[in-house]
Amino acid sequence: IEIENGEREIKIKKKIIEENGNEREIEIEIEVEIEEGIVKRKIKIKDEIKGEEFEAETELELVEETIRNETKILGILSNGSSQEIKIMPDRAAEIALERLRSRNLTIELKEKLHKNIPRIVYNVETNKQGKFLGIFKLKLKVEAQIDPETGELLGFFKPWWAFLVAGE
């Protein structure tokens, strides 16, 4: 844990054994900064072996809890309850890539109401290019929501007129 100029940075190193038996080490970094009176947090995942870095921004309060040498990241909801963040931004990006088929993703950890119950979700956005009616070039905003506990795709949203866009 580092604290510098009012900004807090937490680094957690984890060893992960993948389904195929390969072991890899990742670094989870949580940055907390105050910008114009608003507390903003970022969760960054660095994979040394793959050389990849993924990032998710959030305005939610994040806390780290260590139990028996295992660190958990919890998001605090507006009603005071907490939800564990088991799926990190790198896995959320993989899930979104499969569904959205786009590389330019913006990932944000947000609180959403689901059946009037607050829950935390990864909100993934991208702009896809296509041709409206096969003639006019345009960008189409596509959004997906992913559960940070299970990795399940909760929702997929695009404009109702997206079926008129070729190449989407």
C-alpha cells in the first residue's frame, strides 16, 4: 500500500492456475484519486507473461479484505452492503470481446438496480462501425453488462435500429 499526495495505491500479486494447468502471476493494482471533489478508483490488472494490461474505472468504494492469506476485493453499494469482485477486468474484457466482437472497449464498474435491488456490474461499452442501409457510414454504440461475481453476461444493449446496419 502506497500513499502519496493524497492518492492511495494498493498492489496485490496473485498466482493463478488456469484450467489447462498453466500457472501465471498477475498484479492487481487499485488506484484511488480525488478529482474535483469526486473520488475515482481504477482497478488495473497486469499480466507479466502475456504482457497485457486491463483497467476498469469506478466511483464505488472498494475495500480489500484478507482472510487466511487470501485477499478479496469488495465493492460497497449505496445501501451499505458489499459485493465481492471475483471476476477481474481482464476476464470481463474477454467475455465482452466474445459477445461484442470489438477491440476498443471501455470498462467501468457501476452500481445498477436489478429488480429494485442494487448490485455491482461491469458496464462495457464500445463503438462499432457499419453502414446504415448499406450506404451511410456510422458508429453504433453497443453496451454489455457483466456480473463481477460469476462472469455471466447480464444484458446486451444496442439501438433498436441496429438491424439496419450492415457490417455490425
